[in-house]
Amino acid sequence: MALEEYRKKRDFNKTSEPKPGRVKVREQKLSYLIQKHDATRLHYDFRLELDGVLLSWAVTKGPSLDPADKRLAVRTEDHPLSYGSFEGTIPAGEYGGGPVMLWDTGWWEPEGEPRAGLKKGHLGFILHGERLKGRWNLIRMRGEGKKENWLLIKENDAEASRGANSEFLEGLSFSVKSGRSMDEIASGKNAKRKTRASVVREVEATVPPAASRAEPALKPAKPGNLILSGITITHPDRVISETGHVTKGDLAEYYSAVAPFILPHIVRRPLSLLRCPAGIGGDCFFQRNPGKGLGADVKTFEFRHKSKKYEYLYIVDEKGLLEVIQMGAIELHPWGAPVNAIDYPDRMIFDLDPAPDVPFEAVKLAAQDLRQRLQRKGLESALKCTGGKGLHVTVPLAGKDKWPAVKSFAGSLAGEMVAAAPEAYVATMSKAKRTGKIFIDYFRNDYTATAIADYGVRARPGATVALPLDWKELKTLKSASQFTMKDVLKRLRNRKPEAVSKEKEQVLPAP
């Protein structure tokens, strides 16, 4: 499809959409974007750059992270590359009249030769967007007609998520460009992010500085700001959780206080950040690629995997930690391997994720079961409540086995547990098979997979914390989400950061 069709459909004296210029092939990463478009009907315009234009499909129900969903994607006219930054309202009566939001942006990698894939009717690719990531497929449907009907399908990789896709789309109802909602774009207003009425404050406004810090955690700042370890935290009074009346300042002070405890688990590791600029009750999105708005203390890491290049972000110290908090990050999800040995994980993680109808006592028994099975194989493990529904059992490793070996071992052990108690456990991602069972999620032991950091805050009401525990504490544990920032600060008040454990010299037993 050429840009002539794009030009013929629009009156550029009436619409603010960009005029098509000369098609110019760029020697750089191929851009990818999605524009949410409320025209005759609400849909999502999916666009991939190729040969100097944006190939375009209208996805009627929006993208789905569930590989079981096959989203209809109707091929439309090619768009100019300049359309990739367009956001605004197309006048009523014009072609496509209605508000247009830049819903996602990034770049894409074709898997195989893309022109051949288009001709064949099967285009496979990897997305590196702010919201959509991982492997996807566009598959052309058979049939006659003026329009090409394709299916947009998520591959079953570490970025996939079963079910709850409507909640995923509803939770990301603002622009990645301007932060505006569709209504704000339609009315021409700037973004207004307001918090709802707050409730009784449960989290202390101040936190004790760590004993090992030479300088005070809190320094005088200009009115309305905080300065923590040289990093300015703006809008510290902004409420990020109405439950507990937790503010951005509380969050920053917490991370500053626990820095000696959390940093050993996250520095020099690729990070996925869950950013919630409007707070926990607002719109949140994951970010793991470097982008605009991150400070100099947030570093860039590039590596190759299967002949493809990836670019992630990481931090090296407390300043980097506070920089990402300043930019609205709440949750921190590190890789299981450091940047200097990215092919060799130094931890193996099992996430025990219960179905809603499973009592927490059953999860505790599952953790004990898993620990004992690991011990019989000569491996010691650590326990962590996730701040959500389940528990993590982590095995520190020496970093001598590659990802496939670690995932294979973890999958084999999960399979043993399912075989021993199929009525209690499941090790597949399908939520349809998880009713009344505990999902032994071993898929976190793979490239790009992450897990919530020890001492990391969750973007959940009350800002609960993922807290490492001693195994002897499991017996009296009431919930995986029972600890708040206030609880953790009290717990750590007279403790010192852990020394490097000898358990990190563990290697997987021979098959």
C-alpha cells in the first residue's frame, strides 16, 4: 500500500494529521507504535515501520497478552513515519474523526525476512515497547474481500499473561506521550492526575536513616521537595496509596532507609520497573528499556542473545535507586543474573502462586514441600513473601549453569511436585487449569524473566512489601501481604545488611 491512499482519504486543510512527505528508508531501529483511536468505534491502530512507511492494522479489541486470544487486525493504508508522534483529535466528519492517543511506542525486530513474511501471510516479530514486549505474530486469514484480515497473537513467552486482558487495557488508559486520557485529548486539556480522598495515615512520615550511612538521609530542600543522598524528590506529598495514606515521599524515604539491604539484590542487574506516575490507584506500566526522563544514575546495558541485540537499564548505587523512584517507579523487578554474566543466573526462583480459592495455609505447606525436595537434592533455599498472594522460594547459585539448564532443572522439580499431588499443584500457565490449585511458576528462570526484589514495595493498596523471611517464621506467617513499609522499617531498625552467603556457591546437581 502506498501513501497515495493515505493522502486521498484526508483533507489536510481540515485535519492536523501530518502530510505525507517523501518516503525515506532510515538506517536505524524500526519504530513500532500503537495509537488508540475513538472513531466510528474504539480500536487500536497497530503500526510497524518498514521500507520508510508505517504498515498499519486496526485491532478492534486491542492487543492481548494472552496467547489464547486471537485479535482481529484489519490491514489499513500505510501511514507516513511522521504519524508515529501524532496525538490529537481528527475533526468530526473527516476520515477517522475522533481523538487519537499515542498508547505505546518503541521499536520492533522482525523474525526472518519481513517482506517475505508479509507476502506469505505470517509476520513474526519481537516488540520493545513501553507496554508491549516480547514475541508476537501477525497471521493473515484466508478469504476474499477488499480488506486484509489478520490475527494479532502473543507468543507464549515470559511476557505473556493469561486472562484479565480487559483489566490490562483498562489500567493503561493514558497516553505514553502526554499522560492524557482520551477525554482530555478530545477536550484539548492537559493531563490532570488527581488522587481520590485519602484515609487514615498508617505509615510514619519519617524513617530512621540506615546506621551505615555517613550522611543524613534527609537534607533541607527547596519548599515542596526532598533531597535524599543528593537526589531531589519532587512532589513528596503526592499520595500514591489511599490505603494507609502513603506518599511519594514516604516511598522514597523507605527506599533510602533500606538501600543497604535492597541494593545487594538489584545493583548491576537488568531491571523491570513498574512505574505508576498517578499512584497505585492510577495507570501503571512496566519499563525495562532506557527512555526519556531517567537520570544520569540510571545506566544502559546492551547484550546479544540468539544474534539479536537488547538494551535494558540497571543501577549501581543508591542514587540510581532514588532516581527511578523519583520518576514514579514503585516496584523493582531484577533479573536473576548480573550484567557482567548475563548468561549465568545466580539464583533459581519458584513462585508459588495460589488460585483465589486456595487458603494461604496450603501455600505454606507447598513452600515446605518444595524446600524439602530441594534439600534432598543437596540445595538450600530462602523464603520470601511476595507482598501479594504467594511465596517465593529462591535457591542461590554459583552462576556456573546457563539459563536453559536452570530452567530445565526447575521445570523438572515442578513436574515432580505435580506428579506427586496433581490435586494440589499445577505447573502450566493456563488459568483455566489452576482452579483450586497452586501454580508452581518456574518460568521466571529464563531470559528476560524477573521477580519482585527482596524488600521491594508492591503497587498494591497500602504499599505492601516483598520481605525475605527465615524459614522458622513460616509457621506464624498469616499472609504474603501482611508487611507494610512501616513494619519492615521496625524490623530492620537494629539489623545489619546480610553478608554474602556461602550458599551462593551452590551448583545444580548432575542430571
